[in-house]
Amino acid sequence: MTADDIRRWSDALARDPASLAFLPLGEALRRQGQIEVAERVALRGLERHPHHADAHDLLARVYVDRGALDRAFDEWDMALRIAPDHTGSLKGLAFVCFQQGRFEDAEAYLRRAALGDAPDAGISAALDTVRRSSATLTQAGVAAAEAAAGYDPADPQLVFMPALEGEDQTALLLDATGLVLAGAYFTADGRDVGPEVGAQLSGVSDEADRAARHLGIGAWTSIVFETEVAVVAMTPAAGDGLLVLAASRATPLGLLRRLLDRCAARADAWLRAQGWTDGPAAGDAPEGAA
């Protein structure tokens, strides 16, 4: 999808607000990372086409990009009420269930998706993975579920999505200078303030190292603190970087610890996939980093 395509669909929608051009337009914007614009396009399209399954599917994908899995589930569920054999929605619901550890439900949705007319190797692979899964999500299982649902696990902004469990959770991977390498930090109104957060946290890891040495307690491994609106956990990352996890104040500390461990594993795997075996040097952000 090119800029010319986006311009053409935008023009078509401007000429006829009831046009279905909002569907390819919203998807193109979503794939380009213009999530807020894609969401507005999808919502306006749904206002005119509330009973169009593909419109609900589009909005669900936007919600997944935001990390709002519950909202995505609701939209895909609505799409299935309209079109019970909608393959994209079946795969999407399977993806959400897999992330939530609901393997039986994920398998049921994938089995229904596999009944479609067109063969889909991604569905078969996801089914095999779900059937082998237990209560613990494996990295291979996450990758297969993402592939079946059409999401790219290499997308820097989506690196931590499979490790998180709700729209009230968000994570960032920062380099030694505070530059955002992966993840996003969404506010309650949907704004990504990751760069601002990274700038404010620049040097925090060094300060923690100095404090730990001064106190003689060994190397620091994590810090947890509460704010008025969230509980935040931090842990060192490769290359003198920093991993930051934020969740609602209602999140139990045990769950926060597990989420932090999951995100740390995702960060390590992603950095290695970028060829940073020993972690990045300060400022060496990969192409496409947030």
C-alpha cells in the first residue's frame, strides 16, 4: 500500500462519506503506524456501516495495536454476530484468547476458521501450537498466534503486546540515553508519550547503580514505585538500557513481577533478533524504532 493508495482512498471517502473506502484506508494507516488516525477512520466508517463485519474487524485490529485486547475481542465478537463465518474475526478472537491463556477457546475459534474455503497455513500452524500449549505461554506459541492473526512480532511498537494482559498495561524499552527502542507508553486518552517518558528517565539506571553500590546491596535488579495513577516497575536492559512497565494501581505486585519478567524476555529476544547479541550501544536504535 503506497501513499498514492492512501490519497486515492482518502479522496474517495471525501467525495462520498458513505463509501467503503474507509476499510482499505484504515488498514493502510494502521500498517503505517498512524494508529490514532486509523481509529478515527474506522469509527467514522462504523457510524455509517454499523452492520458491516469488516468494519468491526478493522477497529478490532486497531485496538490490538493499542494493546486494548478486551475492546478488540468485543469488536470481533460483534463481527461474528453479523457474519458467523468471518475468518479474520475468528482468527482475531483466537489470538486474544491465546494471549489470555484460554487455549480451549482459542482452539475452538481456530477450528472454525479452518473450515473456510481458502487454505490458510497460518491457521494450521496456530492450531498445532495451541494444541501443544499448557498453562504457560511459550515464545513459539506467541509467534504462531501472532502470525495467524496477521500481526508482525518484529514491529518495535508491538514487541511487548503478547506479554501484557490488558489495556491498562504498557511497556517501554529504552537505550542508555532514554531513546525509545521498542514498545509504547499510552496515556488514558490514547496518546503515546514514550519519547517524553524516555527523556525524563534518562540516567535513572546509572543513578540506581550508584545507589546500590553506596548501600552495598549488590547490583539492582528491579524497582517498583506507585504514582497517583499507576504502579511502575523498572529493570535493567542490555546495553545499559532500561525496561519500564506501567500498570493500574489495582495490579497485584505478584502479577506486576510476572509481567515485568515476561517483558524482559520479550525485550531480550527482540534485541537479539535485531542482531544486538550484547545489547545496543547508546544511540544505536534500529530502523523503525519508536
